[in-house]
Amino acid sequence: MLGGTMAKKYACVDTTRCVACGSCEKVCPRGAISVQRGAFAAVEIEKCVGCLLCAKTCPAGIISAKERAL
């Protein structure tokens, strides 16, 4: 949460293209992203604050921002 409200955006992983390198998992300040069963990264939307450090770090460039449903 940012300032008591949810961020407007959250990180979204294209799981079909994710190589499960773990770079995103290492940089997430909230622990909101993790590699699932060594197959792909998954985001816990409730924990994600929308900083997108994961997207900036992703060597495959497959993490993007999505708007939260209000």
C-alpha cells in the first residue's frame, strides 16, 4: 500500500515467455514476486506496490504494468 491506498498499477508477468531467472524476485522490495516451481515468475497482486523494479530488471522484458480494477 502507498499512503494508505492501493497503487493504481501492479506488475504483470507474461508467463508464456518467462525464463524463471529470478531477477525480479531478488529486486522486489515487498516480496510480491516469486518464481513458481522453477517455471515462471508470479506476482502477488495484493503485495505489489507498482514500483516496477521487476520490469526494469527483467532481462527478457516480459513484465509490464497493468491497471488495477477499482
